[in-house]
Amino acid sequence: MKNGLSLTGGRIAAGVWEGVLSGTRDPVAALEVTHLGSPISGVQQIIGPEGEITVRVPIPLEVLNEGVQTFLIRAGNRTLAQFTVIAGDVLEDDLRSEIDLMRAELEILKRAFRRHFAE
């Protein structure tokens, strides 16, 4: 296995995580994706027209549950990337507090702006 492997550009679309593998021109036989220690099946390594390798990881519906779900992408004993899916009330509470904080800060800015132009 080559030490220069890296996996970048991760994004999720239509239930599939996708990233670009660099540091090699060939698919990596030891590439493995796990969730809570269990392997995820259906992982693909697709060689593009420029020789780039796109890694595609389908996210199984049965692992999507309330809370935080973390997936590890490894080659041998080295973690190349990870991605996280958050669902349910865990996220809802975080977003509400962030929005409340942003609203409070916006009100402070509006008052300061109005005061500045009133003077």
C-alpha cells in the first residue's frame, strides 16, 4: 500500500457519499468502509477519463437512525476519510440554539446601525 493515498472532496448526493482518491492510478484492493465496526457493502472505485479514481459509498437505509452516524473509510490500517450523517432531534436542538444566537446578534447590530444613523 502506498503512503501517499488521500481521499478528498467528500459530498453526499442521493444517498451516496462520493470522494476522489489520489496518490494512486489503480483501485485500492484494501479499501474498506465501516459503520460501527461493520463493513458497508457496495463500495465502488470508478476510474475516470483523466485517470482519477472516484470512490462511491452507498449509505444503507438500515444504518440511518436518530443521532450521529459516523462512517470510516480505510485502506489497510490507515483512515483515509470519514463522514458523518446526523438525523433527528440531536440536530434540531443544535440548529434552534444557533438560530436564536444569530437572531440576538442581528438585533444588536440593527440597534447599533439605527443609533449610528440617528446621530
